Amino acid sequence: MNFKQVIEKNDTPQGKIFDLFIQFLIVVSLVSFSVETLPNLSEKTLSILKYIEVITVMIFTVEYLSRVAVADKKLKFIFSFFGLIDFLAILPFYLQTGIDLRAIRILRLLRLFRAFKLIRYSKAINRFHKALIIAREELVLFGILAIMVLYFSAVGIYFFENKAQPEAFSSVFHSLWWALSTLTTVGYGDIYPITAGGKIFTFFVLMVGLGVVAVPTGLVASALSSARDLEEKERINAQQNATFRLKK
């Protein structure tokens, strides 16, 4: 078995085993990184986590260098999406900087789609792409309207609450945070209106916020339905063309 085929090809048993092994190590690395953030860990636990990090990074480094070595166009791979992700996932370990990019390793799990050859997911992605194209004008228009509503909400709550809460709503820019959390119906509760006018205004903003969440969902759902209909028409046309050619 060619080493290049094991590294790059996942349509062979050896290639699939290699890819799944790397995915397993990525999950182990992410779990250890998450556990490391827990408070009051013992020295023994921290030492184990450190060993896991060293071992996984060593394997990721060998894998990255191997992929570069077997690539037909090495520079193209190095500056590709996966090449950059692979590189950034190991770089902080060697530089020992204050920037921890271990969480970026989760993006490497995207290789899992290649390992399993999930064609139906590929079709679903294509369908979603078609749906975005179909609804792009409506989504752009809605995005502009959402920004306008966000701004008007910030201005409105500023006028209602500025005098009562000058620190929380000191400017329109400060009020934008309240407008964003309210329109998206998140409602963190860190800043909230206390005047009667501000509370009434908040009620109307919340009603609008329900539409802010629902409208794009409806647009995309409708576009996905249209994309599915287009795929079905294309399939029927292809079958009809094939039948016509056979009759000839």
C-alpha cells in the first residue's frame, strides 16, 4: 500500500482507519482542552492532560508534515483551508504564546465528511447553497431592515431610559447592546428599562424581535423547498432525455 494513498485517499481500508484515528485524537485533544479549563484540578490531572497534549501534538505534527510531503502541489496544500487549519492547530504549542488555538482543532473534524464519503450530506449542502441563491435578495433586504430596526430600537430606548439610567443607556451606541439582545429575544437582563415608557417600548421591540428570528427561517425553509423542487425537475428531465436517447 502506497503511503500517499493512506494519507490522501480514504476510499481504502487503510485510509479510513488513518482518518478515523486522527478524528479520534482530535476529539481526545478537544476533551482534554475543555477539562483543563476546570478549576481546582490536581497536579496529577494537570500532568496527565499535559502528556495528552504533547502526544497529540506530536502525532498531528507528523501528520501535517506527511500531508505536505505527499502533496502534489505543496504550496497549494499549505495555503489551503485544511492546510492552514492543520498548521494553526499545532503552532501555539511550539511558540508557547498566550494565544491558545487548540479549540480551532474542531474544524479539523470537517475531514470526517471525506472519511465517510457522505454523499447525501454533499447533496444537502448543494441544496442549501441553491436555497441561499434563490432567497439572496430577500435575505439581503431583510438584513438591511433588521439593521434599521436595531438602530431605531437603540435610539428609542435611549430617549426613554437615558435620564433614568444615564450609566446603562449613556448613548445610542451603548443602547445598541440592549437592542441587540432584546430583538434577538435573548434578553440577558444585564440592562433593562425601568420607566413606564421604556417598558411599553420594550414590549413592541420584543414583538418585532419574534419576526426578526422567524422571518429568515421561513425564507430559507421556503427556498429549500424550491431548491428541492428544482432538483426533482432536473431529475425528471434527465430521465426523460435518457429515455428519448434510447428510443432514438
